[in-house]
Amino acid sequence: MPIVTVLQGPRDTELKRDLVARITDAFVDAYKIPADSVQVWIQETAPENWSVSGKLIADAK
């Protein structure tokens, strides 16, 4: 049973629905497994808890 973890900043629920459907479809196509065997976990991190190049994402806005 594949378990996929997506680490990202906050996103709209509709975008996440589309993402998990596409990820699931990719595993179904690649591994020839049933969709109900694919799990996708989304972990969202707030911009004040994430940095790139030594700067908080929250400060980039």
C-alpha cells in the first residue's frame, strides 16, 4: 500500500482534492493497483514556520 506525503504551505481545499486525485491516478497507472490502496497525507506548514534561503516565507510577501 503506497503512502504519499505532501509537505506544502496552506492551499485551498479544492486544489488539494485535485492534487490527491492526480497522485492516486498516477499510482494506479504506474503500479496497476486499486485506488483504495493509495493513501495521500497532506501536511501543511504555515509561512511563519518555513524558510527558504535563510528567510521566512512569511517575510517574502
